[in-house]
Amino acid sequence: MFVSGDATILHADLDAFYASVEQRDDPRLRGRPVIVGGGVVLACSYEAKARGVRSAMGGRQARRLCPDAVVVPPRMAAYTAASRAVFEIFRGTTPLVEGLSIDEAFLDVGGLRRLAGPPLDIAVRLRREVGERVGLPITVGVARTKFLAKVASGVAKPDGLLVVAPDRELEFLHPLPVERLWGVGPVTAAKLRERRIRTVGQVARLGEATLVSLLGAGAGRHLHALAHNRDPRPVQVGRRRSSMGAQHALGREPHSPADLDAVLAGLVDRVTRRMRAAGRTGRTVMLRLRFADYTRATRSHTLVKPTAQTGPLLAAARALLRAALPEVEARGITLIGVSVGNLDDRHEQPPLPFDRDPGAELDAAVDAVRDRFGSSALTRAVLLGRDPGLEMPRLPD
DNA sequence: TCTGGGGTCCTAGGACCC
DNA sequence: TCTGGGGTCCTAGGACCC
């Protein structure tokens, strides 16, 4: 029978996901260091990790560390398909699945003991199934809380399984370095290091007030709770994205306002197209900038009505960019991004027929142009207000 | 070795309303 | 004329995650 307080939460995490898909699909890559992505490392195999390669590392450094690595371009469609197949296995295991990203999820198997056996057996079967049916290695951590299950999978990687029994939790947790805690990144770790605090156990002995004064109220309380393995968050099914965005890195050379506008139009088009495909609308447009010194800034504007139409969202993004141009010209720009937040479901406002909804008509025309001529033609058309082969309504300013 | 693209959550001040 | 507390929304920034 179900005993509350059992270790019943699984954190399942595919190992070196993109690189493992590449090794699965090309046997020549197996056992060799593999790097996915050229400019920066998107993912790398464990053979490459053993040589010091890390994701997000610059490509040049990665090749210097590991000259015999095979560098392959990313194949997002293959990763998406593999992810879907794995999530099907997750949902075949338990209905209580909370996806965290393309390659990891929490599974609550608390109610399944009678049906499917104890969590350890379920985890063993899950790993075998993912291996046999999708051909990928996956690590599973099992614990009483989400947080600890994730820590456990991190410790067990790669291709591992680790169950943390409820009566051994602190014994497991306290010797670990603070960086293992979910939410402790470089900044927090550095602040703790200044106080000579390196392990989770040392954090636990600090006392909440000290942590709050060191890290602020939110982070301090959060960290204090985690260090004592207090994490009441349940596994949540069906969480929806709350924003969608796209961004594009630019070289350090100067960019004219017209160039930036072209990039911006392409980004807004990409985002709104995905929003329409997902049936979402949004109200808040956020412009993200990164300057030549790699500091960042954001500018946002909230519309009165949610929409997925390119027109109003592009107009808002353009207004934000125009307002930021003096700063951009003074400081130089190396990245431009757009995201739409405050996402709503679209169901409340069924799409109007074209003859009553010029915005939807415009979007349909834009999609048609892209499909026929490609996105670069589309960007030119949007910028010039010209017709590359189709009647194109003008974009609002 | 100059650093991609996609997200989440938290904080804090100001506007505005009751 | 001066003084409250509480709540929500918007904007901007920052830390963190994969």
C-alpha cells in the first residue's frame, strides 16, 4: 500500500541528449567524442566531456581541447522525434508526468505500487524500455522530493540509476558540493565560497537568517529549505509555456538600423508563426538586447488585447527598438531577441474569417510567401513593403 | 576561447485602485 | 490637508536552467 513519505518521485534525464541521438543514428560515432553545434557547443558526448568539453563552450576552444572530436550540425527534427518517443514511454509509465525540457521530466509513481511494483522496479523497467524502444541512455534519480530526485540523477549520470531512501536523505545530500543544489549557479556559489561554504551540509548549518542576509529573502529561504531537503512541490501535469521567443546573435561589426529591423521582422515572424501553430496568443512583447560588452537589457510593452498576429506584435517590437536605437548605436549590439509573454489560450477568441480579419489575412499571406520563396524573401518583402509574387497588405507601422 | 538559442522564476519600484 | 494598508499590473533587471 501507498505510504506517504516513500521515495516515489522519479527524475528521468536523457544523457548528453543531442550527442546520443547522433551516436545512435550513425554507428561510426559510437565510442568517439562527438560535438553537436559549430559556433558553440550545444551538446557533447561523454567521450568529449572526458576531455573537458562542456556545452555552451566556444567551438574553437572545444576543438583545441579535443582535436579528434567529430563535429556535427544539430538536427532538431530528430531530437524532437526522439523526445516525443521517450515522453510516450514516460506517460505509459504513469499519468503524472511533468516535462522540464526536451530531455528530462519528473514522474510521480506513488500510486502505482500495487499495479507496477516499487519505484525501483519501475525505474529499472523505464530505463530498459527507453534503451530498447528509442535506443538512448537515460539516467533516473528516485527520491521523496522533486529536488532530491533531480540531485540524485545528476549524481548518477551517465546511464545510471540512484534511489535515495527516505532515511538516508541528509546523509546523501550533505557531503555534496553546493553547486549540486538546483538554483545555485556561479553567482550564488561565489558568494558562498567567500564565506568558505562549500558543501550542502555547511549550508544547512548556517541558519535561515544568515542565508537571507547573504543571498536575499527569496534565494536565502529557498536554499535553506533545500539544504534540509524540504521541497513540498508536487509533480504538475500539463504545465504550459508562459512565453515564446526567438533570438539571433550578431557579429561585433556595426549594424545599420535597417539591418536590425530586418532581423527583428524575421524574429517576430518566427515567434508568431509558432504561436499560431500552438494556438496561443500573447500580450507582452519583450525586446532583448545584448551590447558589444555582452551586458544585456530588455524593453517590454504590453498590448491591451492578446494576439498572435504578426502586425501588432511587430509594430510593438519596432517601437521598442526605435526607442533603444540611441543606446544601441552608442554601445554596439551583438544580439537581438524578441519574446511574447502573458500567453493566453486562443479558444476565447475564435479566429475570424478572413474577410473580417485583415490581420489574419496578412499572416496567411506572409505564411504563403515564406513557403513559396523562403524566409529571406519574406524579410525583404516585409521591409520594403513589396510584393514578391503575392498581393501583400502593408504592415502597420 | 570571446560566449547560441530556448526558457523559468524572483525582486523591486511606480502607477493605480479600493 | 495629511495620512493608512492592501492588492494588482507593468516594467526592468538578474540569476539560473537545459
